[in-house]
Amino acid sequence: MDVNGDASASEADIPDVDDMSSTSPGSASRWDSTANPEPNDEHPAVVPCQNSSTPSHMGASSSVNAPAVLDLRPTTPPRGNLQDWGGESSCQPDKGKGKEIDTVEPTGQCRLISLPPELIDAVLSLLSPIDLAFVSATCRLLYTHATADQIWQAIIQDHVPGIKVTTPYPFESYIELFKAHDPHWFISKHKIWFSDGDLAGRLILTRYDQRRGCIEGYQLVAVSSRRNFQPWLADSQVMIHAFEPKVQLHLDKPIVHLSPVGRADGPSEELASVAGITFIKLRGDPAYTNSNPQGEASSSSLRIPTVYGEDSTERSSLANRFSAETSMETGSSDNAYCKLMLVRPLDHAEVVQRTALRFPYGNIWPPPVIPARHRAVGSGVTVNEVDLLTLVHEKPRTRQELSDQVFRIRKGLHMRIPHRELQGAARHLPIPGAAALANLARTGPAALLSMPAALVSTILPTPLDLNIGERVSTYSTLDPALYTPTEEKPYRGIWVGDYSGHGCEFLLINQPDDPPENRFDPESIQQREGESDEDFAKRKHDETVFRGRLEAIKLTGDPNVPRGEYTFVADDIGEEGFVTVVEHEPFTGTRVVKSKGHIAHTGFIDDQYIESQLLLISHDRLAQYWVGFGHISFFERVDIDKFLVPE
């Protein structure tokens, strides 16, 4: 590239991440010095630098044989999959034609490669996989460092909590292992995921099993080993429900299973847009192929405007690695399918619009009471046609659009029906072709049964594929700060509670941070005159811990109060909410504060808050006294980390 920004190398010279391991520096087609010009004043070998008003010097290296010239012109996008790795790298110069190149000293020494090897490794360890891809394209020396196992082992380890990654099995290098599961590493990294299925929902824990090299997720379940109750000595009208939960993973049936050799599948139903009109393509229709990406109609193309009545021009492009669905082996029957879909989060305006609605809040997931960075359209209790289209087709096309906080799972039964059987049924139910097409637009493939045989034969040159009982579940994760206890917020965490006839349910107990203007400083508590050290330590502890709001939010629910809703709230566990300290067994010495319990009729109808009291037994065990019901139920903290190590 000259100082005027003219490219001296084509986009094909820019390697993608796959090239980092599949193409070695010694390959003549890419790295041999005889295949490309040696660095000189006209074609310097340059190294990407961080954005800066005064960039570091870049120049030709005299200590190594440089590879093909890397075009760093900011207006030239990376080739192929490198775009999928995030578009423009943070290593690229600021926008502006030739702006940074003017500062290059063509005959100077690259400062990075002049460093000792251990310092080069230390610098590269701070880069993202995207930037490592750029660095690996500059010269043989940096290629060797950027593809080193210790660099990529650390990247994988950052996405695998709970265990130490010691092997790249079933691959020979960690970069190959990373590529095999990209872009799904965020699923194991965030470990806690809860879904919107029915009113009960589901809580799963995800982890990485290095024995098989797979990312897996299992449902977390709990049962109480004791169901008896006894009267409280302080009030014989109040019954205490015994609670000794046994929490475990349901290992017989994985919810998520991403094998290291799995690849994304194309969508089972393609959308094409012709002249602004959206059409659905049935399986076997050759009108929508790689050579015909815009859906140009052929003689066998079924032109049926979709019932959604919206322009889907953005969806007319072929699926890429982010929009494609990934098949998972979950141990179901041969006809069952289970596919994982990545999600593009809703924009802020739509989130505000939906969260302003009443339950189910426009089917937004997670619901408003759960703090979240990203929200998406969920399947919810009821799904309208527009939201159904969003669930299946509103998918990310680039890494920037990809949410690392939400994903979806689509499952159902797959059946293939030969078109001859449909023709035989259709002979007995002849209706006009136009009416049949309109019916198909409303009801889908089932309407083929009522079409004339000739029309069925035209539409179905191949057997008809039907998905029966299909269901889409949306999973969201939690910010670790919400469930990680601190000295000042010791009750934060994932808990399991006793809900009598509904069984055990999982909760997020959140203690929101104080607003900046009311931020509490424990050092502001001073010892009073004449106060003993022991009394001062207890008072300082109580004033530090017993303060602020405590929220218990259901991650799994029941037919009365569903997942994603408050189950009880204590507005202040400090002095304003203080009730008493219990003097009777089995709660002797326990602090009691005011709270309000959430109840509703079946279907979350006529929900309301009733009087209750929260017993702060310990940082790992709470009890809720439902005053109107006259009973006390228990809640216990769940140790999530112990389930992250495969047995």
C-alpha cells in the first residue's frame, strides 16, 4: 500500500482465523518469500497497532522473512470469515485514507518483534482472538507467537469456570479446539441459564467436559427429603415446614450438547424476498440456492406471501455461521431434533416498549424484574405470529450482532411424508388452487392435504418434511455480580426454596447496590466512647450487613407465581424494617425483618403482595413467615460451583 491508500495486495492476502492453524508459515502459497515480494521501501511489512493519535512506529523486519504484505487500509474489510470474527479489529488504524500510514518509517525496526520472546507472549496474551488473527498475518515470528498453545489455552480457560483445562482433546492444539466451539464459548463461560418455558421455566448449568471436548448443559433439579411439619413454640398456630433439599443435575438428559466436531446447519426454512414480497421456500425447492441467493422464482417455486405481512429484505441473504442453527445430540428418539440458535438482542427502544406492558411483558426475556444487559423475544406463555417469526428468523449476521447473554433451543419431531400419499388424499378433497394457496399461507404444510393432486405434484417434487410439536425456548444468563456474595451483600446468590405442593423452586436473591449518592462506607462507623471492642465489632458488622433492599426472584416458578417474578421482597433489612430478635427455638437469636410475599391465583391472575416476615437465620439459610397462611418455609443457598466439574 502506498501513502495514498492504494492497495498493494488483494483482500485474499488477509488471512482469516482458520488460516492461523490450517496454513503454516512455511506453506509456499501463502508464506513463501518467493510467492510474494520481500519487504522494501515500497512494500513494508507492517504490524497492526492500537488506535492512537500518535501510533507506535511500524516498519520492515530485518530479523525474519516477512510473509505477504498485509493491507491495513481501514476501508478494506477482512476477507471471508475474518469479518465474522468481529468485523474491524481494534488493531486497525483510525478511519481516514492514508492517515496512519504517513507515520510509518519503511526501513525502521518493528519494536514488537525486537522484544524478548516472553514479553511478546505477554503482549499477545492481552489481545482478543480477533486481534490475534491480524497479528498472525504479519510475519513468521508473530505467527508462531500468536498461534502458541499457551495463548489459546488461556483464552479457553477464561471461558471454562470451575476446572483447569489441561488438554485440547480431541484436537492437537488449543487453537483448533477454540475454533471447533466458536462462537459458543460464552455458553460455558456464563454457566447459569434459565428459560421461559411455560410458567415453571427451567434452570440449567453449563460446563465444559474436557474428557470429551464438548460443551454440555443439564437441568438443575431439587427434591426435599423431609415433608413433615411441626408447630412453632412461640405460636402454636404457626406451622414450620421441614426442608432438607437435595440438589443435583439431571444427567440422564442433556439440554445442551455441543460436540467438538459439530457444525452449524442451514435453516430448515429459508426466506427469500422478491420485489419486496416475502416468500417461504419448502424443502426440495431449487429456487433458493447458493447460485440464486435472492430467491429468483423457478417453475417449481411456491410463491406464497407470508402471513406476517412484513418486508424481510434483510433476511434474504444466505445464513452464515452466526445465523445458522447447530444440531445437538441430546439422547432423544431418532425422529427428534434439537437445535441451538444464536440470538440478536432487542434494541433499547423495543425493550422499553415491551417492559412497559403487563405480564407477560410482550414476551420479553428475561422479564423486567431481572437485571440484564441483553433482552430478546421469548416464546412466553402465548406467542403471536410476529413473535414466532422473530424467534426463528431474527438471528445475528455478524459477531457484533451476537448476544452472549441469550440463546434459543428449538426442538420437536421430524417426519417425512412421500408426496404420493398426499396426492392420494388430495384426490378426495379437490378445491380451487387459489383457495388452496391462501389456505396454505394461513395454516402451513397441513393445507397440502386439501390441494388438487396436480398442484401437490407441482409443489412437492420431493417428499414433504414436517416438524411436529415444535417448541422454541429462550435461555438467558445472569450477571455474576447478582449472585456473588460480598462482605456488604452476603445474601446474594442462587437459592432453592420450599413451595409446599409445588415442590422446590430456584431463586435469585439479589441485594441491589446502593445508589452512588447513598454509597455506604464501613470505615465511617466509629467506636463509641466506653464501647468494648467486641460490641463495636458486632455493631459494625450489623450496620454493614443489615441494610438495604433484599429481593427474591423466581428462576423457576409454578402455575400461581411464574418464573421471572418476585416471590418476596424486604424493602429494608436494616433498622427501618427491623421487627425483633427471636428468643424461641428453633430460631433463637435470629433477626426478623418486614417483608411482603407475592401470591396469585392459577395462571398468575389477580396477583398481590401479602404481609410476611423474613427470618435471617444465616448467610446460607433463610426462612419466610407467611403471616396470613400461618406457616414458615425455608430457603437454602445452592453451591453452583460444585456442579461444574464432570464426574
